[in-house]
Amino acid sequence: MSRPFVSQTCQCLAALVSEVRELKRVGLLVALHKPGVSESVRQLVNLLESLGLEVAMPNEVANLLDRPNALPVEELTKTDALIALGGDGCVLSAARLAAPHNVPILGIRIGGFGFLAEIEIEHIEDAFKNLLEGKFWLDERTMLQAELWHGENLLWSAIGLNDAVILKSPLSPLPVWEVFVNDELLARYPADGVAIATPTGSTAYTLSAGGPVLTPDVDAFLLMPMYAHTLTLRPLVLPSKAKVTVKLLPQRRPVEGEISVDGQVNCQVLPTHQVVVFRAPFKARIVRFHGASFYERLRQKLRWGERQ
């Protein structure tokens, strides 16, 4: 169903653009698999351009709109703000692009759960009015960096806003993970896997495994055994300056695993590898308006404290 949100108010909003010189060029990242996204992205681009903003879009979005000004997705970081149109997964992708370049992210939700995406598509006009009037704040979120090493050789690296999760492959026997904190042995985990989550990620995958929720302003990481085969392992909250190293111990039968960052970037893990996770040297900056607090989101999205 079409969701019209471009109206005559665009004319009065356009007058505000000249007062906010910092916002001239915005990038657009879109979850193209979302139902009805084609009409939504057309309306959003029309609104942005009616406000006098230049819109940078990757190839797949430009092709959808039959626009000639397509760019490689990496070029979206050369903007004043990056708009993620879709859901939380789109915000996670935007964070990996934008955070290293200190570019703010505005998440616009189309259906779905939407814990990170700030606004719904129907409220976009009011959101941009507040944005152009400076009625917003930047929510800075800790990010992590995960690296895969083979001896002295770096094989793979990724950054994430939510978590780095290392799990056994489906056909592998029960693995044992050797976990170090700041190069000191913590424990050996007989478990399906090990997860390291940021406070943002504590409301994602680790929560489903029984982990605690960390508020976004807590300067910490969550070290979480994933479905441990012993009762002596529990979640551990670490300072964010900690470095976590995870090794997959060899067994008589072949064993292997996979590391997934934010559930979107993956790499195979073998017993000859070691995974190192630490705080990234930058933060994601998410545009927030003066609306629902984190605690209100817990009540609304997770039905915190309600009886089933």
C-alpha cells in the first residue's frame, strides 16, 4: 500500500535548509527486500530533494528509481548524514559504513520490530522538520572490532554495532572454546559458541540466550556463552577496554565454526585460528529525537515486566 507523506509542508520546510548549512548532502541506504519499499523510497527522495538536499544513493537504489547518479556504496560515507530506510538490520549496515567516518545515521523504519530505527516512515516530515531546526541529539554507541588471525597473519576483520558471535558449524561435534581476557586464560567453554556483545547488542541475539540487558550508556562488553553444556558458565560483563580472544580447540573429529558480526558479515573459524574482539576506535552516531527513552523502548518493544 502506498504511504504518501509528501505534502505542502515541504515548501515551508525548504525555507529552513538555508539556516542549517551543515546538512547539504545525505546518503540513502535501503533494505530493498521490505514490502512496499519501492514507493516509500520514491516518496522519501522526493521529500529530500524538495528540501534542497542532494541525495547520494548506491547502484541498486538508483536503478530502482531509474536515476543516472548511482554511486558505489562506499561513497555514501562522503555525506553529511546517512539515512537507513528499512529496519534494524539496515541501521546495522549503515553503522558499519558511517561510524569510521563520523557520519550520523538516521534510521527510518518500514514495518517490523524496529529497536534501533528511530522513526516510522509515516512521521518522516515531522522528523526532518525537527532535524533541520536542530531539535535532535546524537546517541553515540560503542562499536566492536573482530579480527581472525592465523599465527601472525590477519585473515579477516569486521566492525559491528551489535555483536560478534562465534558458533560451531551444524555438523561439528560439541566444541570447546578457550577464552582469554587481556591475554589471560578465563575458562574453557564447552558450548555451542561464544558471543561478545556491545550494550546495543545486549537486546539482540544474546538476550534470546538468556543474557542480561545493558543500557546503551554503560561502558562495557558482554561476554556470553551460547548454550553452554555446563551450569558453571554464566554471562560476564567486562570493561569495554578489554580484549577478548577465543580459540577453537582441536578434537579427534574435525571441528569448525563460524564468526558472524551483526549477523551480516561472516567468516569460517578453524582450530588453527584465533578470534580477537575489542572496542573499535570510533562510535556510531545515531540521530535521536526527544521521544521514547531506552526504558520506554524496553516496555514497548520487549513488553518489559508484562505478564504473558
